[in-house]
Amino acid sequence: MSSSSPRHVTLLALLGLVPVAYYILGTGRTIVALSLVSVVIITASLYLMTGDHEGQTA
């Protein structure tokens, strides 16, 4: 795993969508869709935090 960048490993967080989607299909409850949104927000946040940033001077 040492050759993987943190940004690529962060994308593995999208695997959290699989059990949530399976649960939605099994129960049919739309309130669980909020879990999908949460997983996407967490993944996007981690992806942005571990990405390359250009230095900004004040």
C-alpha cells in the first residue's frame, strides 16, 4: 500500500455505498438515502483534503 497515494485510497470510501444501496433495495425506505449522501460527502471531503494544493500567499 506504500505505492498508493492517499487520494486514491480515499476513493475506496466509495465502497461504503454498496451496503447502503443494498439496504435501500432491500427495505425500500427512502430515509436511508441520507446515508448515501453522507458517504458521498465524507468521500468528497477526504478526497479534497488529501489532494494537491497550491500554496496561496496572503
